[in-house]
Amino acid sequence: MSNSTSDIANAKSASTPTFVTALVFNLAVFAAELGVFTILRPYFKSIYEPRTYIPPPLKRIQPLSKSLFLWPLAVFRADYRAIISANGLDAYFFVRFLRVMATTLLPIWFISWAVLLPLTAVNTSVPGKSGLDIFTFGNVSPDKQVRYSGHLILVYGFTFWIFYVIKKEMRHLKAIITRQQHLIERTHAKSVQANTILITGIPANYLTQDALYKLFYALPGGVKKIWINRNLKELPDIYDRRLAACAKLESAETQLLRTAAKLRLAAAKKGGKGASTDVESSKSPVTQIEVPESERPTHKLGSIPFFGQKVDTIQWAREEIVTCTKLLEEGRNHIRAGDERGASEPVAESDELEGAALDAEGNPRLRTSETSHGLLDPSKVGAQAKGVVTGVAKGAIGGVTQGAKVIKGRVVGGAGEEGVYPPMNSAFVTFNRQISAHLAVQVLAHHEPYRMGNKYIEVAPEDVIWANLGLNPYEQKIRLAISYAATAGLILLWAFPVAFVGLISNVHTICSTAPWLEWICNLPKPIIGIISGILPPVLLAVLMMLLPIVLRLLARFEGIPKYTGLELSLMTRFFLFQVLHSFLIVTLSAGIVASLDDLINSPTSIPSILAQNLPEASTFFLTYIILQGLAGVAGGFLQIVPLIIYYVKLVLLGSTPRSVWGIKYGMRSVAWGTLFPSITLLVVITLGYSIISPIINGLACATFFMFYQLYKYLFLFAYQQPATKDTGGLFYPKALQHVFVGLYVQQICLCALFFLAQDENKKASSVPHGALMVVLIIITAGYHAIINNSYGPLLTALPLSLQDRTYTPPTIPTSTTGPTDRSSSDIDVEDRQGGDSKKDTTPPTNPAADAALVNDEASYGFAHPAATRPQRTVWIPRDALGLGREEERACKEAGVVVSEENAFMDEKGKVDIDGGPPDLIGVQT
């Protein structure tokens, strides 16, 4: 115990060697990874520049640089605004956010270093502070705490500077510029996505096309098409079975052809000199190469692997596809056109708004439910009493049950006589004019609570979560509460492993307070530096990788009907986790551990000890920023994991033409729900410590600049975001909201430190500073509310002032009859679930799909795939033996759609392709 004092000193001064170790290590990794990237980039276009040859010609980009070493200059000069046409507004605004953060932190970096570093390091010192700790808030000695006025002035200045930046960016997003220009851009405005809304919580009496048409008829241009979602029961499972059988048949057919090729090679080798003659002769007669029954593909049908009946895979898959197709067709025939149309007037139900509120004498008019029972009518008291008694005696329970059914039917929508597949309480409505869709999503659609309460604009068929379309509003509210309660519980449980990471970052203090761990401090200094400086950020990153899986499931359980909405919800949840666990808990645990011995020996001095030692947790975040800015950026350029996986997949998983197509031509994309929070966390960390430990400002500014260059390169040359999953920039305002979280954290921490500060007489020395921080917190909250109130209403829908700029189809002479007099041909109705009978005749953009126009996704609109989509074409390769053609003929005879187009197998059994799948357009896998 004699060395405890020196051990604590070592613990408190360990920040400098830890920082230096992390800096040197990450610089080495940065240089090595960028060097490898420089060498590999020209030779692996499929990883580093796939957008130069995979997208359609009009969307391709020129190669990065012909020079081996000048690529950094090419990336720097690239215009990030080109990302809009290449990858949409979400990618553009993400890169813009990085750019804005770099430019915002630049003046903060220069001013804070010029002012705060001298204030905390020159002619002032606190015992135990050395190395980087002399530049922190806690190094101002008790007799010179007037210097805290400099911190106060700067936090006010930095806050108002960030206010200005947020205001400018919100205007850049909303006020016609960028987002609204995107919405009214002609190509987008003409799309079905821009003119369609999804409505949930529709009452049963509106679940017909005619009733919904009548409801929205008055909007400009009227309704073009309505899809009512139905409870398809077993059809989605059958559809999935058929997809699985198609994939299994493709694999089995390719395996059969590969086995035949190997048998032919073996026969050629066995033939010796006559092999060439045998090979030539074996190309025409298929029957010369027959695969033995024992080598044909087989599998077992049991649900448990390796158990169950053994069957021939090819024969079984053919029969399974035909069976599923027959079942799907039978089910689709039950979805009749009459079920879709219904009555033009809503089904009658008790209307509490019928008539006036007062009768002719000025007395309150009785409701329908009251008059039906003859309430308050003295002349009917006897009969009324008799009826009540009789009802109780004969069927009280039945009456309650019937009442429950009526209530449920009014909210959810009963099946009634809607056929085998009754309608659910949701529908897609496509309008003739874009402004009508935006008006419909903002209007109050029904006069009762929760009826048609949730409406969604900018809906694409590929963005729909079909399983979440049938939830009634009350169930969705309950799911929302359960989902966020589970998220809160997960936050509490996750605190333990994250706190442990914070403890590791102060390994010297742990050694001094826990004698049984002293052996760790006896390790070589580089090892200790790795344990305390490098290991905690890595462990923290691993922990955060596990969270999105669970959080995405919770968001889906909530009942969100769009994948983009799910990502928006995930962004909020994941950000909460990041801030609480990756920042606040690590800060508190590291600061408390750094002062643990003093807290135990002097409990009465807890406030002053925490005020001095909480800033020491900044060392961990300095190393975290370095890890992200150096190793993280270089790893993003190198893409070593995708590079390895690419070729491992080609060898191990590239067994069928479809898998080869997916590996070679399926470009990577990002999940915004996890990518944005990982960046906004850096913003919160930087703002939280920008005054307490100003060293972080320069490191963060450089980190954001390098991230800006990295993602500008990735979204221009490597990534491809699906256009149907683009929100038009809705993630960006959420990211700006996260900046406010960083301001609140910064101001609350400084407020606490000011109030805890004590002079040499142990008296509070900075109470006025703390009071002014309270004022700043109130100002920030007020400004935050003003920003939300000003720009919140403009977030999703277009205003009427832009109606002259929105898309309006060419004027066609129409009848002046009202909605109730229209003919049955006014709305396209097909005998399948909302299927549009009018096929799009626009040639497909991909030449490989010319023959697949019938499968064009637009022709199915918003109908469920199980109710409309044909069988996915089984794609097998052609081979030198001609066996593939025989298998194609056998599949067609069995009733399976199959094709050899654009796929081939060489003599060694290797599969390759020279074009896209025959069913490229409209296939949902």
C-alpha cells in the first residue's frame, strides 16, 4: 500500500501515453490501409469502382483516376452534388452533413485552441494534472477561477454559431430548395410513388373502392386507382414456398449439369489419346453422358436436418412449383372484382352527426342510441322496463358478445360477405395529380378518433412491409408502447457491459484500487496503452454492432408499414443507445473511477473531486475520435472485408447463374438507421467536450473532413442506394435534431461544473456562470422549439403554394357527372387484388430484360406479390453437352417457367453469365 499515491498519480497522468499510443497505432493502420488501397484500386473495379460499369449508361460515372497515386486529388475535386443523381437525396444529405460538421467545427477549433488552451495551461496548475490533462477544464487552479469567464463567453458564442448553421441547413432542406425541388422534379413527380398514399385504420364501411373514391373525389384531379389490402391468409406462405422451390430447382439443375461435366472430363481422361474425339462426339448426343441415379441431387423433407423422406430434388422442386402455382391461382380466383368495387355509398352505420344538435323547441336532440331505446319517454316506461328485463333474462351474455363484435367491426372491419379473403383496414390510393396526394395525407379524413388517422406519402411497392398493413389503430398504439418499453429495458440492461468498457479505459486506477489486479500495471507500457487506449473503443464498437439487429426487430414490431419508416425509427432508437451508453455512461464511469480513491477517503469533498476529474474522461473520447478518423476512414477506403467476401462468395456461393449475378452485379448499400447515429454520436461527443477539453475540436474537425471525402467517394463510385428506399432527405432533419442533443449535453455538463467549482477557501466560485448557463439552456430549448414549429409542418408534404409546380397529367375531356353517377369503368378494377389491367409499354431500361416486360413491377402497382406475381423464372445455364436444353424442356413439360438466357457453364462445370436474369424486372426475392 506504500505505493498507492504514486499509482494514483500514474492513473491520472496515463492520458498522455494512452493518447500517444492510440495516435501512433492508428496512424500506422491509416498509412498501411491507404497504401494497400492505392495498389489494389485499379485491379478490383467490382469493389472500388462498380458504378463505372454496372448502372445503366446514363447513371454511370467516369473512372476515379488513371494515375495510381493521384486518386486523393480526384476525390477532393469531385463534386458531392453529383450524388443526388447517382444515389438520391438521402445519400446527398448524409455527405452534406459531414461537410457541414467539418466547416462548423473549423472556426470552433481555431478559436478554442487560441483562447482555451492558454486559459487552462498557462500560469495555472492543479496537483495531479499533467500531459493532456493540463488543457482540460479541471486544470484551472482554485485561485484563478475567474478564467472560467472565457469558457462561458465561448460556449455562448459557439452555441449561437451552431444556431445559425442549423437555421441555414433547415432552410436548405425545406424552403423549396433541394427537398421540395426533388418532390416536384418532373421525373419523380410522374412516378406512382409520388402520387400514392397509404391509409391505415379504415373503418369497415369505407373498405370498398367506390366508397374511398367518393371520399377523395373532391380533391383536384380526383382518384386514379385504389388498391384495397386483403387478408390473404395462406397465400403469402404459398408464394414463399414457390420462391424457395424455384431457388432449390435452380441449384439442383446446376448441380446436375456440373456433375455431368465432371463425368465427361473423367471419361475424356480415361480415354487417353482418343479423348479429343470423344469430347467432340459427346457434345451432340446427350444420352452418352447420363448422370447415375446415385449422383443426382437429393434432399430430405424432414423439418429436422438429415431426417425425413429422401427425394429427388429436381423432381420434387418441379412438383412443388406446379402445386404452389395451382394453389395461388385458385386463391386469386376468389378475389373477385365485385369484392373490390362494393357499393358507391358507405355501408350504413349509426350516424351521430345526422340532424341538428337542437330540435325545433331548442332542446338537445337525442342521439340515435338514446332514441332507439326510447330513453326519457314517459309514455314508454312500462314497455321499456319489460324489454330490459326480458333481455337480461334471455340473452345478456349474447348481447355483450354481439356488442363486442360490433365495436370490433367499427374499428377493424368485419369480414361480413367479402369472400374468402376479406379486406384489411388499409388501402393505397393513387391520385391523378401530385398535389392531391399531398393534400390527402394532411387532411382529417374521418370524424371519429383513429379512423384513417395514419396516412403515408411517397410510398413505393418495394418499400411496403406487407405484414404490418392489417393492424388496427388501437393495436398499433399498444405495440408502440411495448416496443419503446422494451427499448428502455434494453438500455438499462446494456449499461453493465458498457460501464465495464469505461472501467478498462482507466486501467491504472483499477490497479491502484484493486490489489489483485496489480499485475496488469506491471505489463510493458505499450501493452497497457493498448489495453486502455485501443481495446475500449474496439469493444465499444463490437457492442454497438449487436444492437441494430434487436432494435430493428422492435421497430418492426411497432407496426411501421414502410421499410424507410422503420429505418427512421431505428435511427432514433440507436441514437439514444449511442448517447446513453457510448457517451454518458462511459463518461460517468471513467470520471468516477479516475477519482475513486479520493471519493472513498474524503466523501465530503465529492462535488469538488468530480468537478476536477470528470474532464479526465475526455482521454477515452480523444482516442475514439482518432480511431474513427484514421483507422475507420482508411478501412472505409480499403473495404478489405467486402473484397474478401466477394471472392469467397464467387468460389463457395457462385453455384447458380442467379447467385453469380447477385455477387458480380449487386452493388452494396448502407442502412441509414445505423449509419447516421454513428456519425451524430461523434457530433454529441465533440460538442460535449468542446469547452471541457478543447483538444477534441481539432481532431473532430479533421475526422469529419476525412469522413466527408470517404463517403463522397463511396456514394459516387462504389455504393448504389435503391431509389424506392429513398425518403427524399428525411434523415437529415433528424440528424440536425441530434446536434441539439449535443448542445444540451455540453450546456448541462458546464452548468454542473460551474456550480461545483470552488475557490481556495472551498466556497462556490462560479455561481453566476452556472446561472448564465441555465439561461443558455432555456434559450437553446426555445430556439429548438421555434425551429421545430417553423419547419416541422414543411417536413413531408408539399404546400398549396407549390401546386402550380407539381405534376399534373395532360387534360383529358371527362364527364361532369359526380362520383355517385360515374360508370363502372371510371376506375380500373381487376379480378385480382388491386391489379392494374393496363400494362406499361415503356421499354425497360435494362436491355437484358426486354423479354420480361410482362413482369414489369409497375404493372402490379401496390397489389401483394402473392396475389399477382407470376412464377419466378428458373434460371439455369446452357452447357457444352446440351443437357441443360434437355432439362429446360423437361421443366417446361412439367409446367415450370425456365430459361437458359445469358448463362453458361464451361467444360469444367464453372458457371458464368453474360447478361441479367430473364426476369430481372419485377422479381421479388
